[in-house]
Amino acid sequence: MITSKMSKLNLVQFDKKDIPGLIELSESVGWDYDKHEIGTIMSSGKVFGHKNTEGEIVSSAAIIPYEASFASIGMVIVNKEYRGMGLGKEATQQCMNSLTSDIAVMLISTEDGKPLYEKMGFKIVGRVHKYICDTYSSSNLTNRTVTIEHFNENDLHKIIELDEAAFGDKRSNFLKHRINQSEECLVVKDNIGDIIGFGLSIIGPINLIIGPIVAPDAQIASLILNKLATEHQGKLRIDIPSGNGVFMEAVEKWGFVNVSNPPIMMFNSTKMPQRNGELFGIAAQVFG
């Protein structure tokens, strides 16, 4: 039966006309990709996967290459009726084949997917902490040494610079698309007007996704999160890299619950890219 199904499948690169089918695939496994999120993924990278003879999308995997020596894989999904056929591995391998051989590749795995990625040569190098909040308990946080303002186009260069130091690679193209997608983009300025941090929020079909958050310390990261979250009515989500214990303690006080700690896995490297410790919330797991 598996051989019969497999012979009827085509591995393809998807484009924007495939977005409705990718949303349907995402919904089938309880994930919350929408047309805006998939649009940003496609504008920043490539999405591969399989279609059956009826044109139904039955698998996907996305690759987001950044500007130096680093890329991120995500959105690895297989329709439950087509599992056990190696489709996830084939789509993921196609993502990796689209890169030069010297690029380090990161992905944030589900626990179920971890054995597959280990067989492909990925190594666990850390974890992220997925936090969900049903009802946000706002705080009257203040810091007289900084001001928080809405983004304007003149801020983009500095945001790209701060993100590069915090994330570990330059990702200008992605950030331009992510800011355009955002519900809100805030910058933090010090008392002489220099930008020292920023944060974004993204409206999804289930959650307001908060991230990336880049800040010089946990207190300023908390100010950014509070400003982005306070007026939202509904669920919130933030994914926080390991090593941010003080910040995680703060978000838990405001109603966030740690629901999972998925592993960060790397190929072509045994460690994360060099980071300065100022990344308090990632953009989304697909973007690393």
C-alpha cells in the first residue's frame, strides 16, 4: 500500500497558489499557519513537499536561508494518511539540497521528529521554551532611562544590526517581510535616542505571536513584551530561547504557561551560531 501511494507522489516546490493547500495541511495536524505566515516564509525562503495525483498537498518542509552561513528549516508536516513513507525526510533533504554544502542548518524539532533528524545527522544543541497565555495579566512596568516608540522606516537598518548580533546571522530580507506582516513593531531608545532593542507582534489564527524580542536585558525585554501584549484580547504565544531564566520567571507571573521545550538541532555545526545573549523571544520556530 505504501509503495502504491508513493509511486503517485511528486516532490515539488510550492508557490503562492499552493498556500490554501498548505494551510489545510497545517490545520490537519493542529498547527496554525495562515496565508500571511506562509507568505512571509515563501518571500524569505522556499517550501518543498509532495502532491498526490489529485493535487492534494500531503507533505511540506520550508527552508529559510540567511545572509552569511546559516539557514533554518521548519514547517515539516506530513498528512497522517501518508506517514511512514519517508516524505518528511525527502522534503527536508530537498530543503538541504537547495543550499551549498558549507551552510549550517538549524531546526526546532518536535519530540516525534527528533529520531528522524538524528538519523539525518542533526545534533541537539539547545532548547526553546514555548509559552502560551490565555489571559494576560498586565503590569505597570516603567523604566525612565528608555522610551518605547513605534517603528518607522528609518529604524530598519538598526533593527537589522541588533538582530544580527542577537540571532547570529544577518536576515535583512526576512525582517523586512516580518515587519510588513506585523501587527505592531516597537523600538526601544535610550536617553540619547539610540535604538537598543525592538519587538514585534504577529496576529495568527489562534494566538498573537510575540517575537522576535531583542533587548539588552530581561527588564527591557519585559517592557517590550508588556507593551505588545497589554491591549490584546485573546491568546498569546512567545518562544523563549534557553538561558533567559529571569525573563521566563517574569512572563510566568503574567499568566504565561510553559507548554513544551522542543529541541534545537543543528546540521553542519555542533553549536548555535555566535549570539550576544540579547535574543529573548524568537520570531517563530520555522525562522529559528
